[in-house]
Amino acid sequence: MLNSLMSDPGLVLLILFIFMLVCRVPIAISLGLSAAIVSWLFDMGIDMLPYNFFAGVAKVPLLAIPFFILAGFIMESAGIAARIVRLVENLVGDMTGGLAIATVAVATFWGAVSGSGPATVAALGLILIPAMVKNGYDKAFAAANVSVTSGLAIVIPPSIAFIVYGGIADASVPALFAAGIVPGLLVAGFLMLTVYLISKKRGYRGLPRQESTWLVFKDAVWGVMTPVVILGGIYGGIFTPTEAAAVAIFYGLFVGTFIYKAFNSWDKLLHVL
């Protein structure tokens, strides 16, 4: 019975993998080493290893992952994130929970730029959390609001998780993106309702409007156009998700260099890259 079980390469692979994890071997090494041992024990041929390595990385859709993360970082460095925050804060004004609701809206918007939850937290956390704390919001509530809402990037297109799944399962990435829009917006709506109710209970409010909404919108319009360019190009059949990620990078560089003048030296540009 034991011999028949140990003749199953899948079971041996699982046992080796779990054993290495118990021995506190890093996950990546456990995966690779257990697979290499099984291929050697069952004489699967060493030639299969380089082929599978290449097959795993030679997927054009996966190039979109570093591209979208870079695009998000470029746009944050260009000042687009700060201008979007200013616009949404101006729109909600001093309504109950205004800053918290603005945080949900901006994080949802930024998820449609970077496709990454951690990148969204990195871009917005340093702006929104101190602003909420300064206006009387509890620090833990402010941090949780940014963190939870940034997680919507896994659903809101262009989601990196969708790109990875599409590459592994050979599924249509644009179709996955289309399927994520309504659920993402629905969850964002419920998060806005939740933070509104918490803010009403605790007496949190936003900031009074100090600038003309039209002027703030004019200043932020290039940032507002970002998801329109990315998602409009994908759904309009103009470019693929991978090409959209590259377009987002050059769009961010154009706006940061020629519109907002944030990249006014090679040193700043090289630092961003």
C-alpha cells in the first residue's frame, strides 16, 4: 500500500513540499527544490526544467504587471495622486465622513491605475492617513480605511491578479477586466456606506471647500483621464492590456514632464525609474 502511494509523483511532491515548509525552508525554494527532486526520482528528464522555466515567464500578458506598478509609481511621483485627492476632497466638502468617503473613492480610482493593492497604499497612504488624523479621525480607522479600500485593486481592472490568472488559465484578460467592474464598484459603494455610518456615529466630518471646484477639476483633469485612457483603450480594442500598461507609463511620463513639470531633471526621472 505504502509503495503504491509513494509511486505517485504528485503525492511525493506534496510530502516533500510540506516537509520543507515544516523545516522553515522559504516557500519559493521549497517549491523549486521539491519539483526538481521529484523530476529526478521519477526520471522525468532534466530537459523539462529549462522548458518549464521558459514557459512560465514567456507570457506576454504578465509583462503588464511591472508596467502597471511602474505607471502607478510614475503618476504618484508626478503629483497626479495628490491632485486626485484634492479634487475628491473638494467634491465631498464638509459632509459627514467626507474625508473617509473621499479615501474610498480615490483608492478605488487609483486601483484602476496601478492594478496593485500595495502600490495603492504606498501612493495614497502618506497623503490620506495624515489628512484624516489631522481632522480628528481615529488613526486606526484612517489606516484601516486606506488599507481595506486599496484591496479593491484586486477586483477593479486593470487588476494584476486578473492578469496572472489569465496567463495561468489561458483566459481572456479583457473579459476578466470587464467582469470585475460591477463587483468592484458595488464593494466600493458598500465601503462608502460603511465609513459614512461609522463617521456619523463618531462625529467625523470632512474639510470645508476652500477652492473653486472647477479650478481644482481643471488642475486634476489629466489624472482623471488616466483610467479613461487605459480602460477605454482596452475595451475599445485599440490595444491589449499589456500595451495599455505601456501606454499608461508614457502617459504618466508625458503628464509629469510637460504638464505638471514634476520631472524637470534627469535625476528625478532616474530616481522614479
